Amino acid sequence: MESVGISEIGMVRENNEDAVYQDDQRGIYIVADGMGGHKAGERASCLAIETFLTSFLANEETEDLADALVEAMARANEAVYAESQLEEAKQGMGTTFTCALVRQNKAVIGHVGDSRAYLFRSGALRQITRDHSYVMEMVKQGKLTLAEAAIHPKRNVITRAIGSKEPLCSDVFFEALRAGDLLLLCSDGLTTMVTEEEIATILEENLPLQEAARRLVDRANFYGGKDNISVILVLCEVEP
């Protein structure tokens, strides 16, 4: 397995509330996009990853990766919520969380919020996760089209996040992998600035991973970089 991760502040924000984690040896890849302001979002994304790893690594030998993943995300939710209650400045802090666990020829993906996981295969880009957001709920109900959702003033309002008082309801996805597949994990700082068509065009150039990731981040900045931008690219090197 080979991967590259980049997380940058963008062109507008004063600090980077995103956090990324990558471990090729264990096949763990995470993008978290914090929220809360006054550095609470930055703390939320880092704390979520730290807590997740502590829980997951204690159970990574289990045969049921999905159960271990869901449990670790639940522990992260509890930790972020608990810390948010300690200081008034941290109340309401939270984070999106998208994690891919890659084992041989499969990936297990845990997800909450509006960061995303994509699979790029044979020139085609497919979104694996589904945003937990106000506009996507409207799309499901037939009240908005995808095109309308992309420009809606409430497109950044998410309906689920790590850091909630209630027990976490996370999504889990399973993907069979082929040699040459690319997994893309990213925060919405990429996808709100760069279209999926343009992302696919960049990935189709078959650039070295570092250059491809750099090109994605630079393109988001070129279009305004209105949010923090985080990207992880994972090249799957498994047998067909």
C-alpha cells in the first residue's frame, strides 16, 4: 500500500481545523474536519483521531473490522463531547470523520459528516460515502436536485458529527479492491471548490501520488480556497 496525505489552511481561514492520519503498514487512513471556532475545531479533529486509534489498535486483531471501527468511532464521539463540556469556548465543538481500513483486497470505510471517500477505477470516480448534510436530506426527499444542493446557502450544514451528546450513528461501507485502484479521502474544502469531473481528470493523468494530491489541493486554492483542504490518496496494490 502506498499513500500521500496533504492538509492545508486554504486561502481564507485563519487556522487549519482539519486533521489527517495515514499508516500504510496497518492500512489506516483518516480525514477529520473540525468545527467549533477558537481552535476548538482543531482540537476536536485531533482528539477524535487520537481516541479512535487508541480504541481501534487495542482491537485491530479482531476478525470483524467493522465492529472495531464502529466502536472506535463511538469512543471518539464520547471523548470529543466530554471535552466540549469542560470549557465554554469548546461547547458545540465537533468534527466530521471518514476512515478507510484497507486489508489486502478490501476496504472497510466508516463515515460521519460531509468529508468524503471516493474510489477511482479505470478512469471513473465514484463517491462511496453519502454526506450527512441538510442539503443531502433535501435531495433524498426530492426537494432539491444535486445541482441545486451544490450551491445552496445551507450546503455546509451537517446533520451528524463526532462530538454529539447522543450515541453516534455512523455509516459503514465495504469495497472490494483491485490492483491500481485509488482511494481518495477528502474534506469538503476540496469538493466544494473542485468538481468531481475535474478531480477525475486530474487522477486520470496517472501522476505520482504526491503530485496528484498536490494538484488537487492547488486547484482548490486556485478557485478560492475558501476552507481548509485535506486530501489522502491511497494506491491499492492488491492482486486482481
